[in-house]
Amino acid sequence: MDFKYIDGFPKDFLWGASTSAFQVEGAWDKDGKGLTTADIRCSKKKDIQADASVAMDHYHRYEEDIALMKELGLKSYRFSICWARIFPKGNEKYPNEKGVGFYNNLINKLVENGIEPIATLLHFDVPMGIVNEYGGFLSRKSVDDFARYAETVYRLFGDRVKYWLTINEQGCMAMLPELVGLECPKEDMAKNLQQINYHMYLAHAKAVKLCHEIIPDGKIGPVVAYVTVYPASMEPKDVLAAKDVEDYMSFSAMDIYYYGEYPKYYEKYLKERGIFPVMHPEDKEIFKGSRPDFMGLNWYCTMAAKYYDGKSEAKVKNKDKVIAATEGLNVPGAFVIVKNDKLETTQWGWTYDPVGFRYGMKKCYERYRLPIMITENGWSQEDTLEEDGSIHDEMRCKYLKEHIEQMKLSINDGVEIFSYNPWSFIDVLSSSDGIGKRYGMVYVDREDFNLKELKRYKKDSFYYYQKVIASNGEEL
Ligand code: BG6
């Protein structure tokens, strides 16, 4: 719908930016920090790309980085706390003072500079200590260990941190065994991943309730990877397939966070395959009263889905069209993800679709009527540092401009978006593709195998976003 008059952004809108611990901090074995699944996963790929040992060296340069955030005009900054810096193995009796010290300093500096800290409790980095001891989230013990970690950081930082995020993209974690540290025979994989996923839902629920108890003026939500999905054609089965992908990949998770129980179709799907997790009768109590205050959404792009009848030839014939078959869900009577010819993509295949952003926000808000925090949204590309220190990331500026325009229209539609935290503030170690795939508004001069001086440079997108923030989204 086009409107004649477009409402502006609310005065107190939180213009922010995002990162996560293992992707920026480095110092992976410093000051008592334990290793995490993210560290191990990255180190396994160290022959082909950078690992997490130094990343962007933010651990040592956070003051310089916060000065840049201030210059950018950020009102909020989303970062993650590394569980293994607080409890190196994940379940010690007392927290690691040096790890606590680092986050205290970081948070104090943010507050001093008028930047609202938004802390994620877990972003892909499960402590290896509890993975080695009892299988991490595969065991129910992890639920209490996570709750104790959450309680500890609420008590330590809750006087200054009022916005909390529980687990980043747990759905993705539960699809990638390495992210949760799962090693088991192939035939047990799907069932174990579902058990892990369930324990993360319980851990999330406990963390929400504890936050409400310990930080009465605090707000907390999950972080869901929401990919909005279009039908590949007007064929009714394709329309249903598109809905199925959204339901299975994103809305089932949001439903569980919101209602505290598995939706019927999802339960049936898991039961039919013999992979429904073990639940305890008392779990209902854990879920009760754990409704989040807002939905944190990582929104990057859209996909298109087509009905798939399960005959393998169909898949082979369409080979060039199938860009990702959803592992485990690519079953007879389900769907495949196909290329959307109407949209351009990053060189890694992620579509460019600002209108899809508005569409997705509407769908999500109508479903839960919960305020939305955009926890990630961004464009990846290889950037070039020019001799004069400039970086002309034109496409990223365009991505920001057109997505912010559509976010403004969403707000005008009545969708309650209260914070926008594009991915990423500074270049990060991409979770799957190393340093070459850059997202930041600040360039870090390092390569996969050459650390150089890790000097920071402001990209054109930095100046663009600075103007947007200064005008509260009026100058786009
Ligand atoms: C999100 C993650 O899924 O996508 C980030 O929360 C990640 O950690 C981002 O970096 C982009 O993905 P990638 O694989 O390009 O780094």
C-alpha cells in the first residue's frame, strides 16, 4: 500500500549496530577464557580461512571501537557475551574475574558514551568444557548451567544492561552439529539435534523468567533468523510450500517462544520421523510465564520455494535452479528452495529484496503483536581499501538506504519496530566464509592469512549511516 504521508521514526528509536563475540573479540585463550564450539569450528577451517584467535582484536581495541561508535552516532550496540569468558568451562562455581572485567569495561564505556548496550547471551559459542563433560546442550544439565550463567550476568551487568537477547538463531545452531559440539553416529544425528534444540528452548525460557525477576526494568527476547519466503509460482502447492518453509524454519521457533509449546504440525513432523525430543512433565511450568518482551529478528533476504514431490529426478532436472535444499526438511511432499530470477544477489547467493523486508515485518507483527528489534540486517561483499584510506561500498549504502526506507514504511504500517542494529558495526569474521566476506561499516585492515595492523577505516556506509542517525531517519 502506498500512503500520501509517511510517519517518521519515533524520537527514541534505537539506531544501533551489531557484532558477536567470537567474530570480533579475538583473544580466544586470554585471561582465562575457555574454548568454545565457535573457536573449534573456525580452527578446523584454518587452512582455508582465518580462525577466531585474533578476529578483529576488539578485545584489546574496544575503546577505539567505541570511539568510532560514538562518532557514528550509535544509540545502541548489540554485542554478545562469551559464556566461556565468564565461566571458562561453562559451569564453574565462581565466575572468571578477568572475563567479567572485560565486559564491565565494555559496558561502562558504552554507557559513558550514551550508547544503550544490548547483550546477547549466546551467539554460536557453547563452552567446550560442558561439551566435553556431558555433551553440552544434548544434556538437560546444560539448561541449569545456562540459567546460572544468565543469572550471573544479569546480577553483574543488569544495573546497566536493560536489553537482553537469549540465544542467537538457535534454529541454525540445531542444524549445524559443529555449532553445538555434537559428534555422534549419523543415524542418531537428527534426533540428537532435536533434543539439543529443545534444551535450548528450555534454557531460553528460564533465562527470560530470570531476567524479569532480577532486572525488573529489563526487556528480553530471542533472536530468530527470519527468511521471508515467496512461492515460486501461483501453483497452489507452491504457495503452500512457501508457507511451510517459513513455518518450519522460522515461525515454529517464534511460536514456541511465544506460546511455550510446539505447534501441532511441527510435533507431528518430528514424531513421524522418530525424532521428537524427550520432554519432562515439569517443563510446562518452565515455559509458563516465559513470553518474551519483543522479537529479535535477523533479517537479510528472501527465498523462493517450490513444492517437491520427493522424486529425486525432479531435483536433478532442476539442478541449476535449486540453490539450497533444506537438509532434513527436503522430504516428499515438502519443498525445495529455488532461485528467484527477479532478484539480484550477493556473490554468496543472498538476495537483495528491501520490499521483502517490509512484507516480512508485517507478517511477523500481525502474528504476535510483539515489538520487533532488528538484531541483524546487512550486505556482504569484498571491499577494497583505496590508497587514500577510503572504501567505496556503494552497494552496502544502497542496501542500508532501501532497507531503512522499507522499515520506515513498516512503522508507518503500524509495525512496532523500536531498534535497528545492522550487521555489522565493524568487519567481522564471517561465521561461514572468513574475512573476505565483509559486512561492516568500519573496515578492518587484515586478510585471512595476514593480520597486518588491524587498523580501522571508515567506509562510505559509515558516513551514510551517520547521516541517517543524525536526522533520525529523515535523510535517507
Ligand atoms: C547470522 C549470524 O546468521 O548471519 C551472524 O547471526 C553471521 O553471526 C551472519 O555472521 C552472516 O552470516 P555469514 O555466514 O555470512 O557470516
